[in-house]
Amino acid sequence: MVPDENAPTKSAPGGACVFCDIVQGKAAASRVYADDLVVAFMDMQPVNRGHLLVVPIAHAAHLAELDARIAAEAPLIPVAELGRVERTILRSALYEVLYSAATPSGDTMRDAVSLARIYAGDAARRLVNGVLGSVSRSGGGAHSSD
Ligand SMILES: [Zn+2]
């Protein structure tokens, strides 16, 4: 079997991921939950009271590439200036489209566009639809949309 370089791994190469360090108990964190898939812990810089993070146990590679791809597809709006909701939706959907074979791209796009419309409005819906549609048309997905 050929290893899939895009598949999530147990930890980042060279131990460069703070979340992997927390998952493995190498970095301090106030854990509130853990199971076979995720670890939940209190955020060190909480946005509000009770702010906690739920992270997957498996390290996800390529996260740094997502913002560059979003910027390439939507160059008029700097990624840092996107609303938090649409930025989060774009990052998670783009990750699925580009690197996950578990969910068909069409399903990911429909869900992302729907979430953007519901939680961030019609402008966000058009942005998410445009970015994901462009990536999909360019063959950027790991799998087809069937
Ligand atoms: Zn990691």
C-alpha cells in the first residue's frame, strides 16, 4: 500500500504543532474531555467565559496552505479581513475538498454554501460558492463531486 501524503498523521513532522503537543500531553492544557477521536481543553486566550477548543487527535497537514488558496481564489478581500464565520467555513470546506476523500466535494460545497447563507448572509454565500466552485472546477479536489 502506498502511503497517502495528504492523510492525517498522528503528529506533525518535527513536533511543530502545539495541538499535537497538547494531545500527547507534552504541553500543558486544562483538559475537559478526551476520546478516541478528539481532545477538548480550555483555550489559553479565551474570547469569552467557557471558551474551549475541540481538536482532532490526528494531526491535519496542509492547514497553512488553505489561506493561500483562499487568497488566490478571492484576491479582493484579504483572508484576515474575512468575517470569522465565512473564513472558518471556507477553511474547513476547502480542506475537505482538497484533502479528504471521505466526503464528496459536491456534498461539502452544498453544506458550506448553506452554512454561509444561514450564519453569515448572502454575500458570504456567494463568496463561499465562488471560492469552492473555482477550486472544484480547477480540479483542485482530491475526489470528484459524485
Ligand atoms: Zn498537529
